[in-house]
Amino acid sequence: MKGVKQMMKQYSLNAIAETNHAAESDLTYLRKAIDIFNTCYEDHLIYIYGTSGTGKTFLLYSFLKELVGADNNRVLFYRIPDFCDELIGAINNNNRLQFKEMLRQAEILLFDDVDKLANKLATQEEFENLINYYCESASKLMLITGTCSPDDLPLTERLRNRLSWGKVIELKTN
């Protein structure tokens, strides 16, 4: 996780350098994002939630952009519907174990819109197992977004509990 921690500490320097081209509201938003990441990098699970338009997906893409440029980081990004499709495809093609291994080999997993796992019990169970694996590993990080707090998600109680294990951050509009 050394590369991740270094990247997060460097994130603020990169964002400041890029703010020459940013509008004032973007600058304020980036400062909030920097504060979030600089305070959370010890956690293995970060759950960010907020209503539509609060910038959760933008934050994930910004983070992804920084990570892709960092050395030695194996990063995977999934919108939850795409994750579900790939998991179902892997199961149908008898490649479930390979899919799980690919996920476990990543150093960092980013998932957008976890609330879209509603009514997908088998997929929720797989996602729960993935969270267990990442939270038990000293060198892994999961960053997950959703529309509401873990307690209010339309998911199984066990998965809601797992999402509360790490740092939980609410994004609000101004």
C-alpha cells in the first residue's frame, strides 16, 4: 500500500498545480476531496455517499486518474451494473474463480453506485466476501460510493454492516 499512501499525500500537490485552470467552485470541491483522502488513507474501506449531484462519481474518476498514473498500483474501477454483468458472465462461462482472483489481485478497487445491488442477493453476497477479503488485507483499499448512508441502503443487513466497517463520508451540496 506504500504506493497508495504516497499517491494520496501527493494528491494535494497535483490538485493545487491543476487549479490554475479550475473555476472557484471546482477549487473548493478539490480541496474537500483532498481533505477526505488525506485523512482516510489508513482505512481499507472508504464509503462515500450523497445525493445525486454531490460529486461522488467525479471524485472516483479524479482518484482513478491519479492512481492510474502512480507506479505499481493495480487499480480496477467498476460501476455496479458493470460489475454485476461481469460477475454473471464469469459464472455463466465457468470463470467465476478467475474473476474473483482478478479482483483480489488488484491493490485498489473502486465501485460506483453500490445501491444498485438492491434485489441482487447472490451478487451482494459476492460483494460482501470481497469486502471481507480487502478489510483483512494490509495492502488493499476499496473505495465505494452510494446514494445514502449504509444504514439506509436497500441491501442485506450484513452488507450494510460491512460498508460501515471503514471510513464513512457524506458529501453534501453547498
